[in-house]
Amino acid sequence: MTEYKTKRIIDKKPPLRWVIVDETGKVVNRNPSEEELKCLKKEQIKPRDTRLYTDKELLDYLKHFKNENGRSPGQKDFENNPEYPNYGVYRKRFGSWNNALALVELDINKGGKKYVDEELLDYLKQFHQENGRIPMTTDFENNPEYPNYSIYRKRFGSWNNALILTGLGIRKKDKYTNEELLDYLKQFYQENERVPIARDFEYNPEHPNVMTYIKRFGSWNNALKLVEMDLDTRVVQGNLTTGTEKGRYFEIKLMSHFENRPIDLSGRNCHSYHDGICPNGQLYEVKSASMRPEGYWPFGTENKDKDDDKEAIQWYYFGAFNKDYTKLLYVWRVPGEIVEGTMFHIGVNNGYKFNVENMKQYDITDKFKDIMNT
């Protein structure tokens, strides 16, 4: 007789919820009723997504699913499934779910539909008719209306080969020098009076595609760095206008106070699950906030999709600034286990659960005297 029990998993958004699993750990009911949960053994587990996976491990899970089920996995197969990493991990690591599938040569389009060459070329012509321009690879990436661009690359050898076969030709400007690419960034800044973001160069026929920058310079941020428009350069130069710039300012200053330099994950990818790794291997997160008129600092702890991965963060560093963000008043180093919910409030008086007085055990302000005035 099959023995059933329950395990608690962490969903993408609170609250925690129970699922029913069999004796092998396979989920048999994801949304049980209270009646169904009665008399079942309850066991809490930590989601698999709280660990750090190598690229190989992530791709091996995709191949394992295909071997077990005889088909390519869909995103829903890897959503809140304790047997596999969450599909969001693949999106962050490889850029998209389909990019990951393509790396292990699994079907990625419309449930694995097989297209003949003529169909694939007709989709390119259709796009041209509807949009008045030659399609780019990004137009056919994760677009439910079209086959994925990687199918064209595999079938015809390259995206441009497919375009040539349609008679559409290829984009007029296919090759840019490094100097030309960087000049486009400067031009955008002059015309728009702001630093360009990757999305500005994603579907804009007036500029080179963002993927051209990533392939040429390694990342979008690397390209911005060469024209002194990257976030860290702006912060070091004293540009603290946006919330992102202010937050990164405190991250940079914090890193300089580690005895041994930590691994800066946020600098590599602002959407990283964690801001960094301490020299001793522990994960940390950095938050800063300005004082609210009511006399408290609100530190958001939900962004970057970490609410389902919160248990993995050992330390939070909270930087409390004045309301104008011109002076750093307090710095706290807080254990991850006491940080709950989507916001962590610290008040100036005992009217708040956490306040300046009872947070003294976590106060490390003295270590930051050199940056008390920005």
C-alpha cells in the first residue's frame, strides 16, 4: 500500500504551503484541501532551488526529464517542483528557458512541433510583411507566434542564411567595429540624456542589437564601462540620483570593509539571487534606505526573487541614511534567520519591533566612520 505524507515547500510568493508526496518523494497533489491533509505525516523540506547549481547540473536535469518522460520539459514542469530546480534559475543563468533547452539539443518550439524548411521561411516573410522590416533573432526568441531563432540556426547554418533564402536579404549593417558600437551608446546618451539600458537596444532597428554588444564585449555592462556609463563608474563619480545608484554605492563601500575581498555577485549581474559571498563562503545581501518622516527605515527583502530562496542568505547588511541620502547614520549586520516577510523595518524608537536600541547587538556603524558623510 502506498504511503502518503506531506512536505512543505516554499512557493514564489508567501505563504508557505503543503503538498502531498508518496513514499518516494514524488508530488501527487500540489493543492490539497484541509481534509486531505488530515492524518498525514508532515515533514518540512528546504527547496532544491536554495542551493547553487553548476551549469552542467542544470542542463543534466533537462536531459534527465527527457529520458524519464520521453519529451522536452516545459517551464511548468520545473515550476514549484521539488524534484527539479525552478525554471527561473534557468532564465537567469542562460538568458531564457529556450536557450537552456537549445544547449542540450531539446525541442524548444511550440511543444516540439517539427517545421519543414518552407514553413520556417514563410514565418520570416510574414514578419516582414506585418512589421515592415527584416526580422532580428530577438524577434524570434521566446515569441509564441514564431519558431525559435535557434531552429533557423540549426536548420540553415545561420540566421542570415535563412534570411537570404527568403529573398529579404540581411540587415544592412551586419558588422560593426568596436568604436562604432560604443559611439551608438554615446549618441543615445546625448539624444536621451540618460544612460541606455539593454532593452533600448533590443528591438530598435536604429541601433545595433544588444546581443551584438554582449558577444563583442562579454556583457552589456562591459560595453557601458568602456564609455564610463556603467553603474559602478557613475557611483564612484558621485552620481547618486536613482535608487539603484544609491544602493550600489553602499554595496561598493561595504565590500571595501571586508578584511578579504568578497565575491561581488551583484556587480556581475544586478539580478543575482544574492549580492555577494563572504570570504568564508557565506551568502550576504545588502540593503540601504533613507529615513521616512515617521521615523523608520524600510529595507525591502523581496526583490530579485529571493523570497523563495531567503533561507540561503546568512547575513543582511542594512545601511540607514538620512532622508536626503546625504549621510549614513547606522549600519547593521543582521543574521538571515531573523529577516522575515517582504520588508524589514527599523525604527528610531521602541514603537517598532526592531529599533535603534534593541538592534545594538547587530550595530557595526563604527566600522564605517570613513563613509558617514557621502
